[in-house]
Amino acid sequence: MVVDKAHYFQTTKGDGVYALSGGKNNIKVEVTSEDKKNTSKWNYEITRDMTGNADLKSLKVIDPEVEINYSYNITDYYITVPKDTEHVTLEAIPDDENATVKIENPETLEYGDNLITITVTAANKKVKEYHITVNRLQSNNAFLNNFKVINITNDKNEELSLTPEFNKMNLSYELEVPNDVTKLRLEGVAEDTEFSSIEGLGDFDIKVGANTFNIVVTAQDKTFLTYKLNVKRKANSNTLLDSLTVKDHNFTENFESNKYLYYMYVDGSVESLDITAVPSAETSTYQIIGNYQKLVAGKNEITVRVTAEDKSTCDYKIIVYRTGYSDNNLESLTVTNGSENYILSPNFDPLYDKYTLTLPNDVSSVTLTAVANGQKRAKIGSSAIYVKKIDLLKENPSNNVITVTAEDGTIHTYTVDITREISSDNTLQSLEVKNNTFTPDFDKNTLNYTLTTYDTSLDILAVPTNKFAKVSISNNRNNLKEGLNTITIDVTSENGKTKTYTLDVTLLYDSNNYLKSLTVKSSHEMEPSFNKNVNSYNIKVPYEVEKLDLSYITSNEKSKVEITGNENFKTGKNTVIISVKAENGDVREYKLIVNRKNTATTTLTEEEESGSTAEKVVIIILIVLVVLGLLYLIFKKDDDATPTVKPENKKNNTKNNSKK
């Protein structure tokens, strides 16, 4: 009921929402003025026709008791009941007592959603349905009731103890088992045997080390719990062998697993052993340590190390005594120079141990190579091959001792004596003096020569006929004196005999005192152009030039040059003398007549021009001032003589003054 007030400050009574009953309904409304003095009242009679009313007055879930917040205009409801609830009881009261109510309610609730339909039929047969969806909760019990671990290795069926003891609330367990436990059975029963399921139970093989098992219990509502079992299987510690054998050979006594030292004897032809070991445990491994693949003469110690699964070890020792090879002979002995192979005397025989070899003089080096029987472990020093490069210029004769040691320690010594023939040739093959010619022409059997030269030092090339001979030239070739100089060239053969060649050199001094070229830099031209035979030249230079920048080259590089007069030029004529002195003392003079211009009296500098201009201006100003002064005195004198002057006469005076 809504009251529309005539004035904002009026108060009302009786407005609001009313639940109408079937038949007549009386509603009273009062409106009071702001000053509370006047009140108006209205009575309303409302008749509700119930013949078509299919609403419920109330709808309740009474067992189990669940509040659904019923409203007549809401027809669909959803409730949740515990998992143990198999049936719900409803109370549905129609709004019209003449209406009928029918409830379709399952006898037993299924897990999950169940639909209950309430059908209300009004007096006029109008039908209205209400629906309640009842969700019966599923079980969330995912606990184990018990859990067991059983050792079923070799059908033992032995229950093992968990750490900690089983408790359904504890989800993690540890278990350590010996190495011989290889198979486990996991058993368990769920607390909710009707609806929950279990995964992860059964029989399992376990490996050494960590093994993790997850047992998952899933409740009816799909929630789950995971029980974790960590099983640690200990590693095998067995380090024993079941057998130990050496192919084709026997120990001095039979093998036993608990005996760890064995001996064996083999001859020199046995260089390696084929050893086989079988560990007692399949998970154990072994390795063979020592020189079993390359036995030495005498004692050989070999270790067979067994490593168990837990990394513990045990060593079996095999001591092998092997007789060594006795071969201490050479297989080959050679002396070579590149592709040349020289024949020893006598020819090589492994049983013969002394050899000699004489080589031509021109052979300066050879290579000595000796090879022992390496297959039978014979050695020359540390190897079966011995190589020595021999420099016969430094080592002649070369006496070589080669010792071959057999594997059993016996030795065989060889000697090789190599001699290179000594040359007696002390002649020159050629003689040359660079840039000079001597007489007579060279012949190796001619020992004396003469030479005339201007060079104070000679470049002499002397080549011996025998490349191993030595040549010595006297040092005076580098500092010749004027006149006769005797230079000696000594040739010493390999056997020590000396032959002397002489070169009589007469040193002449050069008289060349010419210039090869002469130039004046800074573009000052000489007249005439330079010619070595012309001794006098003229050169004009500006006033600013006080000396010449000269460049010259002498015809003989040993000539000496002296320049005089080339400084502090005066204006006008200046003489520069270039004196060229030859090696023999002769002097030639070249004269340069230098004419330096005189511009001091005819050319003004900028400063002088500036000064002159200023003086002229001062003079002009003084003249103007003097003239103005004179004019002033003249006019002043005329004014004093005739104080009053007619205009005509004034003009005449003016003209006369201007003539003055």
C-alpha cells in the first residue's frame, strides 16, 4: 500500500506491504498534518480471489532441518545434505486451503544431486511446481586403515617394520632393507572400504639404493591422499672372486676365494697375459692393474681389484716372473749422407763388432744409424734405434761406440771409426778487387799482382779452390797510404799448409777539383747557367737578401769545399768565393758576383708613409690657421677706422679686401 502525501511534512500510518488472505482483507490508512491537529482516515476492503492461487504459503525441509529461505515467487531451491542422509522430509502448506499439494520425493537419495518436485494445484486447476535439488555429499574419506610391507624374496613372506609405525594420519614412511632383499609386497586396506579406491599396492622388484613408492587412496568425492614409502636397499659388499685364471698358464697353487696372493713363472716369449676373473656377486666388478699386457724381464706385479656394489674393494695379487730375451745384436748399421749410402769395412754382420770408413774430402757430414731388435726388446740406450749426425769438420776422425743391451741385461758393443780425407789444396779459385783492375790476369798459380788506384780502401774478394781452406787478407787494404802498399792474401789448406798471394797497390791522389752541380735556392737565377768549367757568375738579389742559400755537389766525393763572403751582403756588389780542394791539394775557385738592390732612399715603408701623411695634415692646418688670423686682423682694423659706413662703400671695401 503506497500513500501519496499532499505535503512533505505530513505523516502516514498504514502504508506498506500486506500479505493478503483469501477472501476479504481490511486495510486502514491515516494521514496527519504537520501540526498534528488534523487527521484524515481511509478504510480499504480488498477481496482476494483464491480460486486460481497455486502458491505455497510455506515450504520447509524439516528432516534434516535445512533453511531454504522460501519465497512464494521463487520456485527453485538447492540444498546440501550430509553423505549419511538417505531421505529428506518436507513440509509444504498451500496458500489456499482449497488447493492440493503433491510431493515427489525419492525414497533413498543418490549421492550427488536429487530432484524433489512439489506440485500445487489451485481450486480452478491451475498448477504450479516448486523444485528442490538435494545434493547428497559423497564420502571424502581417503585414509588407509592399515598398511604393510612384506619381503617376498625367495617366498619368505616376512613383514618388515616401517619407520615410524603406521598411523593413518602419517603419510610418509622409511624402510631400509639388506642387499639380499630384492622383492617387496605392499598391502593396505582403506578406511572407507565401500567407496574409496587404492592405487600403488602390489609386488615390486627393488634396486640398490633409493626406491620410492606412492600409495594413492581416492575417496568417493575424488579427493585423495598419497602415502609415500621410501625404501633403501643396501648395496652389495661382496668383494670376493669365484674364480681367477690365466689363459695357457697356471699359478703355483690352486685358486681359493679367500686367498689373495699367487705366483707364476713364464719364459721370455710370453709378453702378455690373458687374465679372467669371475666375481662372486653379479653386481661386483673388477679391473686388472699392472703391466700384464707388456711383461718385463724379471718380476712383474699384477693386481686384480674387485669392487663391490657398495664401492668397497679387495685386491688379489699375481706375481709373474718372466725370463728376458737374450738378443743383444744389431739388425742394421748404416752411414749415409742424403741418398748416399757408404759401405763399411768390413760389410756389416751382426756378429762382427768393429768397423771403419774413410770418406772423400768433400763430405763434411754423415748420419750414423744403428737398429737393434726391438721386437725382442733390445735397446741402444733408451730406444731400439740409435741415430747420430756427425759433423766431420769438427769431429775428424769420428770414433763411435754403440752398446746394445738385451732384455736380460747382457750387452754387445760395436765400434765405428769414420775418417774424412784431409785436403792439401791452398790455392785460390778466384781473386777480385771491386771497381779496380790488377795485372796480370788472375791465375791460381800466379802469386804476385800490381794495381794502381785512387781508392784509399779496397774491397777484395778471394775464393779458395778447396771450400774447407781458410783465407786471410791483411788489414792494410782498408787504409791505403800514398804510394806503394803491399797487401797479402794467405790461403791455408786443411792440412795446415799456407800459400801467400801478394797485391802491390800504388795509391794516387785525385786532382779533380770541379763542382758537379751548383744551385741557388729561393729562385735567384745565376747568369750564365752553371757549367763546371765556368768559374764566374752574376746573381741579382732583392734588398732583403743578406746571404745566399747554396746547394752543390762535387765531382769527386773526396774533394773539400770552403765558401767565403756569403754573409752580411752590402747594397750593390758582393763577391762569394766557392773554393774546391782536390785530394792532391789543387784548388779551383768559383766566383759569385752578387748585386744587392738599394731601395732605402726610394721606397717608403708603411710607417714612413703614415708619418709623412700626418706631417702634411699638420702643415695644412697651420697654414689655414695663419690665414684665418690675418683675415681677422684686417677686418678688425677697418672697423676701428670707420665706425659708420654706407652700404655702397662697404661693398667696395669688401671687394678691395678680397683682392688682397
